[in-house]
Amino acid sequence: MITARLLLKSCLVAALTLAVSAELSARGAHGGGRPSGAGRDGARNSGERAGAERREKAGEAREKARRNREDAREREASGSVESSTGKSATWNSRTEREPGKTDRTTTWTGSDGKTGTHTSTNTYDKSTGTGTHTGTTTLPDGRTVSSQGTFTKTDTGATYSGTRTGPSGNTQTVNGTMTKTDTGATVSRTVTGENGRTTTAEKTITKTDTGRTSNTIVTGPDGASATAQSTVTRDGATLTRTTDITRPDGTGVTRTSTGTVTSSK
């Protein structure tokens, strides 16, 4: 009797074991059936992380596109300049920017109808903190002045080293340093001619609520100095610059330039 009951119990255990095994096999064939609470939470967290990553990448792409739109733009401006000596001129400037590069062309026409142009290209590599400059000025009489050089970003500003070739073909070396300050910047430049004689320029730039001011002292090889005091104000799209120049002999001239941005995109 006991043997029969043990046999029956063994058969029931075996049947239950087979049923459970079959159920587990069926669930495995159908993807494991309904996931447990921990599984559902894990899947939900994984989905949330993936969504957050997608949103972050989309935000980075939008920010990059915004920066490229800001960098890749064109601007045109025109205006006039008058001096206290009665001379005047009109000018037009076009600037084209793209990431790492700026091209600018300026044309001016004097009151005598004669025209001159200046073109420049500046490049900058953000990853190395270095850039290049090339520029050419064509004077109304057809003679040219050219400049080229390189600059390097520093912790306090930037340095520049290059050359300048004058209308008669003489070449000068140019070295400069720009140092940022709490209120603006200071710029020092030394120009050395082929004969070794030097001219220095010291400029202080100060930011204001409406623009900036600057004071420049230029000292020639013989020690004589000239000064220039400039005030730049901006009101909307209109820019006004007034410069008072004092020559080494004490005589002076005032120049006022007014320009308006005519298009920007």
C-alpha cells in the first residue's frame, strides 16, 4: 500500500515536472512570455536612455547648424568720410564669412573721382589657435601695398608676425601683440624697415556702452610722435567714427566717417 502511494506520488511529481518544463519551453519559444517587473523596468530605462541620447544628438546638430549659419554670412555697408581740411570720400565694403575664413573688399572714391580698393583674407584654425592674413591695397594712382603674416592665439590675447611691401617695393617686417584687458585691449606694433629703422605704435582700446574709444601713439625712427584719438558709436545699423589726429609738428586734422549696413544675411 505504501509502495503504491509512493509510486502514485512519484507519477504526480513527474507529471507536474513535465508540465512545468513544457510551459517554460512554450514561453521561451514565444519570447519568454510576459516579462517580470524587473525586466519591464530595465527595458523602460534602456528606452529612456536611448531617447535621451537621440535628443542630445539632435540638440548638438541644431547648435552646430546655428553656429554655421552665424559664421557663414555676408554683409555690405557703405558710407562717407569727411575731414576738417575739406576733403571727402565715399566708400563701400563687402564682407563674406564662413567657418574659419573672412574675406573683405572695400572700395573708396575721393571727391576728385579717383578710386582705390583694399582686399583682405583672414583664416583661423580653432583647433590650433593659429591663423593667416593676406591683404592688398590698390591706390588711386595704380600702385599697390601688400601685407601678409600669421597670428597665434595666446592666453592673454594674440601675437602677429608678417611683412608689408610698400608702393616702391620696399619691404618691412611687422610684429605685434594684442593683450585683452577688463575694459578692452592694448595693441603694440613694431615696423622695421630694410635699413633697420623702426616705427612703433601703441594703441589702447576701451569699450563703451555705445561702442568704443581708442588712443594711439605712433613714434617714428627719429623719435617724433603723432597721436590719434578715435570714438566709435553705433546706433542700430549706423556706425559713426570720429578721429582727431595730431601730427608731430603740432598741426591736426579731424576725420568723421559715417556708415550704414545696407544688407546682411
